[in-house]
Amino acid sequence: GARWLSTKLLFPAPPPSYGADLRGLLTVAAADGRTYAAVHLPNPIARQLVIFFHGNGEDLGIDATRLEKFRGAGFAVLAIDYPGYGLTGGNASEAGLCAAADAAYAYATGPLGWAPERVILYGLSLGGSAAVWVAAHERVGGLVLESTFTSAYRVITGWPLILGERLPSISRMKRVCCPVFVLHGTTDDVIGIEHGKALFAAAPQPKRFLWVDGAGHCQVPEVAGESYWRAMAEFAASLP
């Protein structure tokens, strides 16, 4: 019962917010034969590619403006819809989230031709677990975690269930070996800032953080304003 309930809470995938006319839309085929809806926004002046992993109430259409802003800030962008989200088929699950994340990385470093050290993984909320998953077993330039959790069960219950910890980012963090940037709002009432602080504490050096006063869940860029983009540019510039 608890696992089913937590899957519903974790993955309340909304109906698709976009159609085939979404800018940059393409299909990513994974090695296991599955296909995923993705958005690729190339940028001829970009030194780095941001792979963006969205939160659980979102899809590529809802995030379209945000993805354009990343490109406007000088990055190339790749984003993917997990199974059960947007125009990606299937049912939402932990395994599906991780498979989609792997597919995005493989597409970025394969067909798109990006060197691993020029890839920045960016995870928002639920997407943070996808970003940590990839960073724990692939070579990347940097990892950005915004408003994300140490593990999913700790959000729902406040403590880890020994059997069946879901999306355990905090334990995967010890296998991450790239620079890390953690952002969190101080008034996040969905995923409390203590999650961000614990992830920051567990992250390897070099690392940096941005705690945004008065920002609720997924409100960091809006509330931080220009200082958010400045911090992102500084992090990107600091990468080897």
C-alpha cells in the first residue's frame, strides 16, 4: 500500500500541455528500444549544454519558457519527458525516471556530440533525483540541484523507510565527483530547505549553494531574479 501511495504522490503526471508544434521537439531513442519526447535548443555560442530534468507536475510544454531562458543565458539546452509525462508513453515510475535520464545523457554525448565535461545536469524538484542518478555513474561537468529532496520517502514521511527508500539522492551523492551547485528557497513548504542543506553537506568539493529568502517550492529563479542568473553563469564559468 505505501509503495503504491507514494508512487501516486511522487508521479502525479498531468495530461500533456503541448503538441507536435512545440519548439525544438524531437524523439530520443534509447538503447533499450524505448522512445522519449525531448526538446533540444541548440546555441552556436554555447560552451556548455544544460540537460534539464523537470519536476513532477510539469512537462516540456510547461517548462518551454524556462528552457528558452537557459538558451538566452548562453547555454544549449536538452530536456526530456519521463515515461507518463507529456508525449512520452508508458507509466510514470522510478525506473522510468532513471531510464529517461540515462537516455538524455546518451543522446547529449552521442548524437549531439557534447563532451561529457561540457554537460551540466540540472534537476528541479523530482528532477533532482534524475540528475543525481546520472551524475553518480557518468562523467559530467557539473550538477545543479534546485528545490530537490534527499530521498522521496523523507518528503512524504519525514524519515527514511529502511525497506524501499525511493530515489535516494543523499546516498547516491557519495558517488558524485563533479562540482555541485545547490539552490533552495527558505520557505519551501513542499520540500523543506533542510533537504537542500543536507544534499549540500553530502556533496563533494568544489560546491556552492544559493539559499533564496522567501522563495517557496520551485520559485527560486523568480524570487532570486538577476542573482539567480548571475550565480548560474558563475557556476558554469567555474567548471573545468
